Amino acid sequence: MLEATLRKWGYEVIVACDGAEAWEILQRDSAPAIAILDWVMPCLTGPEVCRKVRHQQGQEPYTYLLLLTSKNMKEDLIEGMDSGADDYITKPFDQHELQVRLRAGTRIVKLQQELRRQAAHDPLTGVLSRSKAFEMFDRELQRSLRESLPLSVLLVDLDHFKSVNDTYGHLAGDEVLREAARRLKEAVRSYDILSRYGGEEFLILMPGCDEESARTQAERLRQAMAESPVIITSANGAAHPLTASIGVTISSPLALESPESLVRVADEALYAAKRTGRNRVVFRATDDIAASVLSEPVSA
Ligand code: GH3
Ligand code: MG
Ligand code: MG
């Protein structure tokens, strides 16, 4: 009856026959955002499922839990909410009450999704945030090891960026940063992971990219950045030549490395690119001491 009612209200419904099945479904990647749980169920009770969901480490995204039960004593309500439920309805339930409570639950789920989206993105440039990129970094490294494929790591740093702020002001600097991110976004492949690593630095992960293609891709990015000057609207249309230096490294497809150690090597390569003239790509292998200079500046 509940299933038919929920479908009529436009919800997509997955039915579980007992607590164990509910718990199994709630652990899936595609788990529903809202669960309506009976209190008394075979295998696991409703509050037991609530407790398991809340104790699940790094449980993301949030699951909104609503207990539906014939227990109606105040102590039951406290026990139910204490087990991690977000809300509680007693049976026999009033359809209208369930409908409005589900609407409140949906609002919370949507807010939570919006918070997650905001935390995953850099507000200025719209690319992924550093914390989100590092979360994906771990997963990509494990996947590359499983599939015996390398993962390329690129650190992009805008050249002489401080002079933009100093010459045209901070707002103009922000504008140039946004344009730099836009150019990078356009130049990377759809499955590359582009993030803002820090002030004017971007971290790019390229899954399945070996040394040769990493060099080619990095060179393409360097050219895309330097292609034309940025026209700064907030500085009366001033044309600012934009270039970036790029440090590149690749993970070993045979041993699990840490994101931090790979970024350190990419950073060393980036430092070498800065030292040897900027507007260039330098590759450094994780076990390499000598860096190789790939591209020369477009102009002296
Ligand atoms: P280099 O070629 O050696 O990289 O020189 P640089 O001037 O780019 O390097 P430096 O690290 O000295 O300067 C980075 C500047 O980036 C300093 C800081 O004020 C600016 N910056 C960092 N984040 C932001 C931001 O969000 N907006 C603006 N407008 N500027 C920022
Ligand atoms: Mg920098
Ligand atoms: Mg810089």
C-alpha cells in the first residue's frame, strides 16, 4: 500500500522485505536518499538499521531516515530518534502527514546535496576544490594500480601572476584566474580531473595517461593558456598576456604511491620550469633526478 502511495506521489520506490535487505540496499552506491523503515522487522529492526547507517564510516551522501511504527510511547520516540532516525511517524499513518514529512525530508536531502556540491567546487573558478580532488586522487591511484595503467599528475602555476594584482588590482586578478580555469577546462579531456590546488595553481589528474601522452597533453594545455592575451573587463579592457608553467609526473602502475608524494614530484618539476624560464612544461619521473625540459618559451 505504501509503495503504491509513494509511486502515486512521484517517488521512485525500492522495496526491502526485511531489515537486512534494507541495510544491503542502503550500502549500495546508488542507495536511495530517503528510507522509510518499519520498527519491527525480521533480521534487523528499524532502529538497528538506523544505527548501522549512521555508524557507516564516511557515509556519503546523507540518508534521510524516517521510522514508521505502531509504537507510540514517548520513550519509543526518544529511542527511535536516538538510533539516528531523522523523523518518526506512528501507524496507522495519515497519508497527508506522511506526504508533508517526506517533503521536509526531501528539502533536507536537497540542501545536503547542495552543500556537498559547494564543498566539492572552488567558488571563484567553478573547478573542483582541492579537497575533492584529493579524495578522487586516492581512488584514481587505486584504480590505476588495479588496471596497471599510469596516472598523470600536472601542477599548473600562472606565471608572474602577482603582477596582475599589483598592476590592475585584485578584482582583475580574479578575472584572469577565472579565464585561466576556463581555458584549462576547455583543453582537458572529459575524464581528466581539474582542480584549484591553491591561489593561482591548478592540479590536474589524467587517468590512463602514460609519460608520452602526459607530455603532449601538458604542452597542449600550455599552448591553450598562452594562446591569446586575457582581456580584463574590470581594467578597462586591458590585454594581459597569460602564460603558465607546468610540472608533470606519472604514477607507477606497479606500486601504490601517495597523492602527496606525487604532488611533491610534480612540484619539483614545476619549480624547475620556473627556474629555467617559465611558460614551459617540465616532466620528472618519480625516480628521476634530472628533469627534462620539454618546451621552450614561445617568445624570449
Ligand atoms: P611565479 O611566476 O613565480 O609563479 O610568480 P607569481 O607572481 O605567479 O607567484 P607568487 O606565488 O609570488 O604570487 C601568487 C599570487 O597569487 C600572490 C597572490 O596574491 C595571488 N593570488 C592567490 N590567490 C588569489 C585569488 O584568489 N585572487 C587573486 N586576485 N589573486 C590571488
Ligand atoms: Mg604559485
Ligand atoms: Mg605563479
